[in-house]
Amino acid sequence: MTCIVQTVEQAAEVDLTKLWMRGIKLALSLLIVTILAAITGGIVKTFLDLRLLFQSPVEVALRQVIIDTLIILAVVEVFKTTLTYFSEGRVKVTFIVDTILVVMLTEVIAQWFKGESLTHLAVLGGILLTLGAMRVLAVRFSPVQGDPIRTSV
């Protein structure tokens, strides 16, 4: 009976926070490896798309390379955000907004190359302006800089 009580007491003393952090670090490590594989695959695909220079008009080939490159940069931003969370245990709002901005810029350029309607491009442009304003506000009112009212006086 004493053995069971001791086992229950030892189980109660296990720090679940440490177990949780180990699980999170394992999951993030797997995610980092996955993102690196995706970046590598994207670079290989971009090089393979260079063959379009010989099969298609130059504009089509270069558009594809530009879009591929921008998507890789978006994935790099996700990688940067993941590494920040891994090292600091939190994600900065500016990193998230930067990632979304890169993805949205990629989408705008892709839609522009596809010849989408001006209405669709205007909606995407409005989203970009909103994200840009959020980025500026996130930097301006960052808690790292202290109280914005007191620092401006």
C-alpha cells in the first residue's frame, strides 16, 4: 500500500510544464525540419522552372520565377517566426504581420500577372494597406519601447 501511495505522490510531483515544453520543442523541431525541406524543394522547383525560358516566352518564364521566389521568401518568413517562437517562447506581432505581408504581396503580384480585374486587385491592395498600417502601429506601440504617451512627451 505504501508503494502505491509513494507512486501517486511521485506522479503528483512531476512538473507538467516541463513535459509540455519538451513536447512543444519536439513539435517545433519537426516543423523546422519540414520548413527547411519545403524551402529546399522550392529552390529546386525554381531552378527547374528556368527551363521555361527555352519553352515559353521570356515574360511567362520570368513571371513564374518571380512568383516562385516570392513564395520561398514567404516560407522564409514563416521559418523566422518559428525560430523566434522556439528561442523566445513567444511570437512578435510584427513577425506575423511581416509574414502575411509577404504572402499577400506574392498574391497581388501573381494576380496582376494573371490579368485579374481591377476590383480584385483593389481589394488585395486594401488588405495590404491595412496590414501595413497594422505593422506601423505594432512597431509604434510596442511594449518593448515602453509607454508611447510618456516617451513622446
